[in-house]
Amino acid sequence: MKQLKRIAAFLTVSLLGTFIPCAPMPAVSAADALTETGISYSESTETILNPGMGYTSTLWYRCAPGKTAVQNPTGSLVLMFIDIGAFSSGENGTKNDDGTYTPGTDYPLDDTFFAGLRGTFENCRNNGCTIAVRFRYDDDGTQNPEPATFDMLKTHIQQIADSKLFEDYQDILMYVESGFVGCYGEQWGGKYCSLEQKAELLDLLLDVVPDPIPVTVRTPNIFAKWAGIEQKELVNWVSEPGSRAARVGLYDDGYMGSDSDLGTYSNRENETTWLGRQTLTSYFGGEFSGNLDFAKKYDTYLPENAIPEMYKTHLSYINSNIFALYNDYTFGEQYDVPDVDNSAYYGQTVRKFMRDHLGYRFVIRKAEMTPAITQGGELKLKFTVENTGFANPIRRQKAELLLEKDGNYIRTEIPLDSAKWRSCTRTEEAVSVQVPGGLETGDWKAYLKLSVGDNPVQQTHLRSVRFANEGLWNPGLGANYIGKVQIKSTDDPALLTHTGFGSGDGTLYTINGLQLTDGAVSHDGELGTPAAETESGKLYLHNDEQYLYITATYDPTAQSEVHNISLNNEKNDTRYWMYYTSGGYVYFNHGSYTGCLQKHTPGVVEFRIPFGPVMELEQGITLNKIRYFLQDEANEWAVCSDVTADSYTLKPDFPVYTAKRTVILQTGSTITLSVDDGAVMPAKYQWYRDGKEIAGATERTLSVYAGEASDKGLYSVQITSAAGTVNTAEICEIADILGQVNAGDVNADGTVNSADAVLLQKYLLTEETALPDRIAADIDRNGVLSASDLAMLKRILLNAK
């Protein structure tokens, strides 16, 4: 491969104006060639809960003046129906026995309202959710629920804009349904449901919802009115990429209910053609009609009609109510659509096929990677991905490449755009990154990671995209295994002194010892301290400064699982009991359970309980009779698993997410070290070199200038949390500092002259096999010798004349 690069450099040099006889092209060595990685290309039929798509977890969120509670949603996509009718005279008035309605009073949205929403949005962030919202004045079918004037409605919208709620959570806000007016916010039966008013409402929301977050309308004719065209012209409409129009999608609350979806469409064929173009950049979803008998009068709902249309319109989500009748149909070749391989689902029910293909579904069909490279070398990856789902991702997904060994990993962002992985297409991608020169030798696992949101390292595993291949998913990293690469040692200084990883800084992170509430044993050591064991289960306990973690193994034979935990707080002598049903209901015997989280997979359940008012948890207190038990709701609530620990004391501790890495630096270079931790803020930091305190080094980051040999050593940091807990972490060992480089002095004779240019040119042409000073030849400092270095050397010589 080095010879190939030299020949490529020869061609570039020729173009620079120097004629050189052509050298023969050397063969590519087997070690340099990409090879298939050995992963499975088979698609599983597992239901995958990826961010921003699929079944929504709907939250009916009633708010009132002075009474907006903080909610604790969970789910990959939480759709909040935010009822603000109590602030509207059209809803908060009184009704006489004869049905006469007396309007109430219009109120502005208050501070309690925004504090409650902000707390709920923050819980969504911490629980790994993405968010969608619909504001509405009615949740029970009351007509004309809006405020007395349209201006008051616009005032409420402006208050929402002024609160900066959308801006502060725009990274996890997937779409906003235009809602507001009419019954249920479905834009019928209200004071302001004329087409003109709904178009004005759309325009206002496009102003206040941050670009590029989509805003969805109830019917296509609203978009036509807003765009200033006739509804029949929609069939030919194409929105300009990046325009306001491209942000507009559709929410269909009469889905498959008739040939018009209960009035959604006036010309289904033409308007779904328009919708199919819109939903490459915006959302389409809704809920199946509640009147199945009426739907059966038409053939729209039949699988042979519904499935092709789901692909055509790029259906991204449904509010958890796909027709149960689809369980009576078996998916097979008769329901296939062109250009996509859905053979993995032959024999499954049509309902499962629809459920699993809402939104995007990625399957790796081929993967090749460099099998071995040296420290500081270039890792190359090529893969083909097929999107078998109905839609592509709408909001941006960050793409990263991770290398992991023994629970420690490095990460770098890579230039992939999964929004372009269109439904029913296969996309080829290629990635090339340079690894750190100090990377530990041995086998490293490579992972592809897509994620939604500005997730700190503490939330690395959250809002991450799982591919549908069998055996690839790593829940602790929230990433998909793509292959293995062997890192070999090198003595090349130019490679050894490279500290970054692609566009990243090469920081080494760890998941070792961390508690990740994802319902699975994500890595060795995650379970915590063994606390109790019975024939039907095991119990493990762990805590840091912010949470108590309870993990249990259980017998997964119950038809309808109900996961219970109970414990006694010795300090206040209070018994707490909480359970989660399979239908999503949560019971807690002490009111609010904000901040609690429960996740499970067959046989493993994990609970996260926050310190503070929920159970009055704090460091140093002792808990007694910590019990986990599983009941079967479908079998008279029979207890299937039961295990109890006598006691557990909450100890002072917090996680550190940064692991120790090793680097070799060049004299005169600077490296910035940092630590990521889970200490209660504000924390205090003190850095050390070889155990000795570094004066003035009291920030979370430390810049180290490699000025002389004495700057070598082991750099560590002592972290003191706001609660007084102290933890010390080793961050970086500077193993060596190499001498100053005289850029361009290729022959190492102490001067830079034409002899250096001749020598480098011969090396690039493979006429020389080695250089006295490779680092001096790498003038552009990218770890690779090329025509770029030769051109820069020529400029140095020209400028010196």
C-alpha cells in the first residue's frame, strides 16, 4: 500500500510539471487489501425501537393554570398531546343542565406550565427518548374549545416560542404537529378551522419551530392553501431542498379508515404522490381509524394495497394501534414491493411486518475492512447498507466509527448521512480514518454508530440506531459491530506521534464498571454487587451519587410480566413499592416517580431510582428488605420469581468515563487532556503528573506542552464532587517526547536544500526504499508521505531563494 501511495504521488508530481519516466505499478499486497469482516448479513425479525420512528409512546398531558406536573415518559418516540384547554375560555367554562355553555376565561400560559414541560422534556432526555408534540385545547371531543379570539391563540404560540423550549430541546425534538385548533387538535369542529386559518397557523409554527424541525398538517389541502396553489396541483409539486415547504409533513388520524382516510385526501392517488416526495425530509404518521367496520367497506386497508402505499408515502410512525386484523394475514412474496429484500419476513404476520418496518430499518449487506494496520496507520472500511423500512431518517443522525478493546473505546465522527439511505435502496459507503499512534496493539473491534441528539459521553448508549442484522448490536456502546482490525506496532516516528483518531482527539473512554439501564447485561461487571439469590432469580445492587441501580434475573415464562421492586428506607422507616406492567402502567405508593426508569429483556430487568425525594435516597443511608418479584398479570397475578436482599448501604461513589491512554509527542507539540465523569456538580479538579500536584491545574481539561523530557509521565486527575466524594482517575501516559523536527530535512544533514527534494521524489517513485528522517519529510503532518509533501518542500526551497 505504501508503494501504491508513492506511485500516486508520482502521478501528482508529473502534473506539477516535472517529467519523470513511468515506474511499473507494484502489486497490492494481501495485507493491504480490504477483506470481508465476517459479520452476518442475515436480517433478524426482531422489533427494533430506534429513535424518531416506530410506535409512539403517547402521553396525554393535561395542564392547567398553576397545575402542570412533571411527567416521566419512556419510549423511543414520545408523542405528547399537551392539553391546554384549561387556559382557554372555550374549554374552562361551565355547562348548564340543558347543555348551554357559558364561556370561561382566557389565561396566558404560566411559569408553572413551562417549568412542568421543561422538567418533562429533561426527563425525556435522561430516559433516552426522542420527542414529538401536539398542543391542543381539547382531549374529549368538545367542539369550539379554543380561546375567544384567534389573537389569544397566537399569544399562546408566541409564549411557547419565547420560552425557548423548542430551541433548548431541538436536538431530540423530531416534529411538531400543527394541532391547536378543533376537537383533539385534529383541526375540525373548532372556532378557527377554516382552511385560511389552518394555513396561517402552519405559517406561524414554521416561524417559531426551529429549522429544520418538521411541522405536520392534518390534510394536504392545508399545505396547498399555504403554498398558494390549487389542491389538484399537489401532484406536480416538488419542494425545494432546505426550504420551509420541505419541512411540512402530515399527521393522519383517520389512517386506513376509508378510501379518503375519513376525509384526509380528496384524491388519494395524487396526494399520496405529493406526500411521497414531502416525506423524504418531513414526517408522515398518525393513527389507524378507530372504526374498523367502516374501514372494511373499502379495500384501502387490505395488505396488497396498504403495504405498497406505506412504502410510497414513507410511513414513519403510528400511535400504537395497527389493526389487529392484520394478524390474520401472513406476509409472503405476494406482498413484496420492488427493489427491497423482505424475504426474512416470509411467514410472519402482516401486522408484525408493518410494525417492524415503520420508519427506517437498516441491514448491512456487505462489509469489508482493512484486516491489520500499524499504530498510527490508516483504517479503511467499505460497506453496503439496505433500508428495508418504509422511510428514511428525517432528523440528522450523527455517524461515528468506534474502536473497542476490553471495554475501552475511541470514537470519531465520520461523514455519513443516513438520511440519504432511502427506503428500498442499497447504498455503498466508504470510510478512511487514521488511528492514534499510541493505540494499544492487538485486536480491536470496529463499530458503526448512528445516534440522535447531542448526547454526552454519559449517554453514549442512548438514542442510538440498531441495525437489523443478527449479532451486531452492542447495547453498552449503542453501536453495531462491523468487524475486527489488528493493530501492529511501529517504530515510525511520524505515525507514533499522531494522537488523534480521524476527526476526534483520540481520547480513550470506557464502559467498564458502568451501570447502563438498558434492560440487558451490556458488558462484564455491569451487574453490580451480588446481593441475593433464590431458585427463581438473582438480585444485584449498585449506586453512584445520583442513582440506585437494581438488577435482577428472573424466569421469563410469564405471559404478561409485571416487574415489582420494594424496599425499606431505614432513615425514615418508610416502605416503598413500585411496579411496571407490560402495558406501560406504573404504580408507585408514594406519588411521583420522576426520574425512575425500568428496562427489561427476557430474563433480565434493570431499575434506576434517583436520589432525592422519590424514595428519600442519599449517601450513607441503609436500605432493608430490598425485594424484586415478578408477577404474571395474565395468570391471576401469580408470583413467578422472587428474591430479597437483607440490606444495602448507599456508598459514596461516582463513575469516570475516561480511561488511560498512551501517547508519544513531538517536541513543541501540545495535547489537551480531559476527563468525563458522573460527579455531582459543581465538581473540583486537581491534575497530577507522576503523583505530584500540578500547580494551577484545576479545570476539567489540561493542556500539556511537550517542551522537554521532563514533561513525560503519567497524568491523572483527582475529582471532588459537590457531595464531597473523591475519585482519582489515570488519564494519559506520555511515554516519550521525540526531538524537534527540521521540516524538509529529508536526508538529515542539518540543512534543507534541493538534495532533500531529490531524495523525497525518488522515495515517492519507489527508487529509494527508506528515508533518513521520515518525520521531516511529512511536511503536511498527516502521517502519509505524498506529492503534497514534495510540493510543500519545493515551495520552502523557492521561498528561501
